[in-house]
Amino acid sequence: MTVDTGRVEAAVAELLLAIGEDPARPGLAATPRRVAESYREYFAGVGVDPASVLGDGADMEAAPQELGDLVLLRGVEFRSMCEHHLVPFHGVAHVGYLPKDRLIGLGRLAAVVEVAAARPHVQERLTEQIADALDSGLDPAGVIVVVEARHECVAARGPRQAHSTMVTVAARGDLADPLRRGETLALISTGSIGGSGRAGGELP
């Protein structure tokens, strides 16, 4: 779906009038265009199936002895837009799967997160959509997704909790088993390679 930038510009100009501002004054004259351009990026994932970026995976098929066990990509940075207030929330996603007969490039795992996030959202549904995309697109033995984010709707208004974070988890298949799920969550939180840097579950 293509964002109608003309309609966004008109709506932003009307919004500026509604709050008592002058959209023609020098500081705001280009604001409707800038907002429209940013919305084209923020909402590029509307109408796009996140699983589509995984492709058919024929070039990544692997023999059973080549599959290993868990594949885990930690610290995938993302930003999305709260659908209740249209302000950003941002953080990191950790995505993992248990290969059955297919492996996928790590860049595609990050792309699933990016496409799923680029639409109006609540974090709970974003987490579920990433897990569903990996489950349907890879047909793995198990999937787990952990998302940790800061929400501007909480930080900049209302309770103004600038440093609070929200954590959501979605698991499918074998990784929904409490033992396997617990082991994977522990692996996510162990920190970076070599024990330096921030922990895998800590926001930047």
C-alpha cells in the first residue's frame, strides 16, 4: 500500500490550524510535507505480509546434520508507531527458531521485524505478528520472539515514565514448551559475545 502523501499534508495542515498554529509561518511551512514524507517511511509495512520477505528459501535448504539446534538473532533494533496516539515506540526484538529443514539469512530475520513494525501497532500484536510470520514462512519446529520497547505515549505524556520499558513474548511449537522457552529466554539475557557490552535483553 502506498501512503497518500497529499492527503497526509492536507491533514497535517488542518491539525496545525486546529491547535491554533499558522501552517503558513516560516517554521511550519514545510512541516506538512516533512510529516508526509516521514509517514511514507513509518507506515511502509501497511498491507505487506512480513512473511513475504523470507522468500521460498530454496537456496537455504540444508541436510539435517547441517541444521544445528536453535538459531537466535538478538538485539534487532526497530521503531513502530503506537496506534492509540500515533507517537513512536522503539526498542529491540530478539527472534529465534528451531530449524526443521530450512535455514534463512539473518538479514531476512531482521527484515521480518522491520516490515511488521512499519504500521500502526500495539507491542503485543507486533510480537505475535513477527512470530506468526516466522512460523508460516519457515515452517520451523519452534519460534520465539521477545520484544522490549520504550513507548513515547508513556514517556512524553500521561504518567511520563521516561525510563520504563515493556517486554512481550510470543512462542510457537517446541519453543512454547516451558523448559525450552526458559532456556531460550536465559540465552537472550546472557549478554553479548565475550561478556562485554550491553546485555542481550537491554535496550540501547
